[in-house]
Amino acid sequence: MKRPAIELIGVSKVYPGKSGETRALDNVSLRVAAGQCHAIVGESGSGKSTLANIVMGLTAPSDGSVLIDGSDVAYPRNMAFKRKVQLVQQNPSGSLNRQRSVGASIRLPLDVHGIGSRSERRDRVVSLLEEVGLDPEYLRRSPATLSGGQKQRVSIARALAPEPDILVLDEPTSALDVLVQVRVLRLLRKIQKQRNLTFMFITHDMGVVRAVSDQVSVFQRGQLLETSPTQTFFDAPESAYARDLISAIPVVTAEEQQLRDRIARSGKDRPGTPGT
């Protein structure tokens, strides 16, 4: 059996507070298969971003382990990990330094990891721009002159620069207009397939989940409720909470309305399902 790209074993995160502890994650065990897009879904406060931060090593778990390709990774993360696993953040305006040109921003991981000569790095940056659908003339531009979609494309190019195996994407399209979201999602899916990357895709948008993911894990108040293949999840969600999330998707076609009605009926037939 092929080992998972990411594995969490009994991971918990507890934050102390004046009125008591807040358990952001509660004994979560989860496997993300190599080469797949695994969506982590739930409402705000469900623990999704805490999970992403723990995987990236931005915060330490209170308990449990994180394994990458079968190896337990220490906190803080070392340089080898930082090259292998890259993060694409929610807000591209905040993740790009306004004082750096687009070319300098994309080149930064190459400089940090000492990848290639100066000329090779420049060629690599041009190639990355083209891969995300931007012309080489963007090299000298400031992030302030870019649209939201262009900024996110630059962020994706920067994440790809050190040739990672895994991308953790934390709500990467939620700050974008709907039409721009579609284009960026298509780009991400294309890159994921071409490079055989593993995606941990954090989102609250069930339409995005249906468009890009292979597997879905549902979180509520820090607990993992269910994990299943995407098609199975939409056809027969196990928990009442998951059914509510799917039912909240805006209906566009008659087929989608039929799906929603079928899910609602299945929930009535299974009153004892988990999460009720």
C-alpha cells in the first residue's frame, strides 16, 4: 500500500483562555493520498486553517504527530520540508511584498534554497510566469499594479518555484471575483495534474470542492466528521452537517436541484446518522 503524502495521527490543538480552553482540533487522524486533491471543508471556526497551520509548521500541535511521506516532521520545520511543502494563502495582496517586483517575489524561494545560477533563476522565473498564464513583461511590475487574479497567479508561481511535492492551499480563491475564481481553479487543477502534486485544499465553498477535489474531509468544531471520495460525498453524505453544507450550494440547474432533493430525502431516511 502506497504511503500517504500527508498523515495526521491524533492531532489536537488547544488554546488557553480566560474563560477556559478552546479546542481548535480534537484528536484528528487523517490521510492525504499522494497525487490527489484532498479538500478540507467546514464553516468558519471548524478548525480548517488551524489544521493547515499545523501541517505547515506555523504552529505546533498540542498533541499528536504530522508525517510527510511517512516521516515524522519536527517543529519548527527544517529547510528540506520548506522546499517540499509550500503554502498558497487566502489573500494574495497580503502574501506579496509590495516592495518587491513580481520577478523578485517569484525568485525568492530559489534564492533561499540556493537553486540554480543567477541566469538559471531568471529563466526559471520566466518559465513559471508562463506556466501560470502571465507574460514575461510582468517580471518588473509591482504587485500594486496587478488585479486580484494576477496576484494569486504570482503567488502560485512563487509556491511552485522550489519544485514542491505538496501544496497547502488555504482558501486560495475566496478573495477573488467569481469569474476569476473559475480561471484560477482551472489553472490549479491543470498544474496539479501536470506536476502530479498533492493538494491539501482548505475551503468553505462546496462548489469549489466539487470542481477540484478527489477526496473530502468534513470538519465541525475541531472534529473530523467524515472522509470520502468526492462523488460519494455529494451523492450520499454521512452526516447531517455535511448534508447542510451541500444544501447551501446555490442552485443553478435542474440537475443540482434534483441532487439537493435526493440528499434531503436521504437525511430523513437516516435519522441516526453521525452528526445529527
